[in-house]
Amino acid sequence: MMSHPLSRRRLLRATAGAGLGLAVSADLLAADAAHAAADPQAAQNAAPPSERRIRLGFIGVRNQGTNNLRAFFRQPAAQVVAVCDVDRDVLAKAKALVEKETGGGCAAYTDYRKLLESRDVDAVVITTPDHWHALQTIHACEAGKDVYCEKPLTLTIAEGRAMVDAARRHKRIVQTGSQQRSDDRFRQACEIVRSGRSARSRPFGSAFPALT
Ligand SMILES: NC(=O)c1ccc[n+]([C@@H]2O[C@H](COP(=O)([O-])OP(=O)(O)OC[C@H]3O[C@@H](n4cnc5c(N)ncnc54)[C@H](O)[C@@H]3O)[C@@H](O)[C@H]2O)c1
């Protein structure tokens, strides 16, 4: 079904004729209310941004992508509406998971550029291999989507600069998750060492992802 959300522009256009304004806008409001009741996506589109759930598209939905999907299922402010993966088996599993967990539909794409074209997606979660993060974040910003991108955000300083520039140019919110910098336990350990409370030093082990 086509959606016809009541946009500010549509309302203004319809009410531009002097004298007709109130009657026309009342008709439009009634028509849009009926349309919204029949089509939840239309209701979502018509709601002001502050009242809308954030509609998420996931790019790369295997290991960490599935972990992130499960985490966002628990967020009432978010709604997963689309998934993308170049691997069709991974894609089919993720789509089925979303539909089972949310009870709603989920669009599926093998080309992330098509997902970015969708007007039903407000923001994207990028969980592809590291070398894709910069380009997909920049393309998402250009498409008007906000971004949550897995760590490492990028592989080079030049890519990072281009990502920051794209986020600022297109006024997007871009966040990256690096839990070993933000997790409570790591923060506490860091503060203990910095405060000098840890008088004794001991050998310790640490793990970093391989730079391949
Ligand atoms: N924050 C964390 O704790 C954490 C943990 C694990 C992984 N990660 C990060 O998540 C990212 C993915 O890691 P993973 O373990 O999930 O890898 P993975 O190989 O399991 O999943 C990556 C998926 O991306 C898909 N893909 C590749 N190129 C694509 C493209 N151009 N468009 C769409 N899909 C594409 C692959 O087919 C695959 O299904 C990495 O950057 C990794 O560093 C973060």
C-alpha cells in the first residue's frame, strides 16, 4: 500500500488558498488519521520525529551483527525494519530472526546502497568487516541516515577524517562502540591505576584484534 503521511509541506500546500485552509486541512487530517490506522508504517511516518521509534537498518548481520540485533530488540525506542548482507544465507537467517522477534516485516537487501535509499530507514548499524566501515558510514551520512558503526571505526587517519567531515557536512549522528574503552570494568581498572591506589604492579595479559 502506498503511504501518504501528512507532511508539513503537503499541509502548507493544501492550505495555501485563502479561505480554504481550515476546511481542507481538517479533511486532510481526517484522511491521514484513517490511513494511519490502516497502515502502521504510515502512522510511523506521519508522527513527529520526537514520537517516532528510530527505524534501523542493519548492514552485515552475522556474528556481531546478530549480537547487535538482539541488543536492539530490547530497546523500545528502536525498531529494526531492514537487514543487508552480501551472503544470502546469512541474510535470510537475519530476516527470519527479526520477523520472529518483532512480529513485524523486515526488508532484506544484498546491496547496502539499496538499503540506504529506503525512506523507511532512519539510521543504520554497520557490522561489516573493518575495511567497509569508512565507505559505508560516509554513504550512510550522504543518504541522511544516522550511524552506529562497530569498532574499529576505521583503518587509517585519512578515512577517519573523511568520516568526520561527512558526518558534519550532512549533520548526522555517528557513534562507534568500543566496549574495551567504555565498559564499567575497564573504566574502573583505568581509574584505579591512574589514582595511584594500585601500589603493586603485576604482569597482565591483554587481547587485541589482529591487524590483517
Ligand atoms: N564490539 C565488539 O565487541 C565486537 C565484537 C565482534 C566483532 N566486532 C566488529 O564487528 C565487525 C564484524 O565482525 P563479525 O565478527 O560480525 O564478522 P562476520 O564475518 O561474522 O560478519 C560480517 C558480515 O558482513 C557481511 N558483509 C561483508 N561485506 C559486506 C558488504 N559490503 N555489505 C553487506 N554485508 C557485508 C558478511 O557477509 C558477513 O555476514 C568487525 O568490524 C569487528 O571488528 C565488534
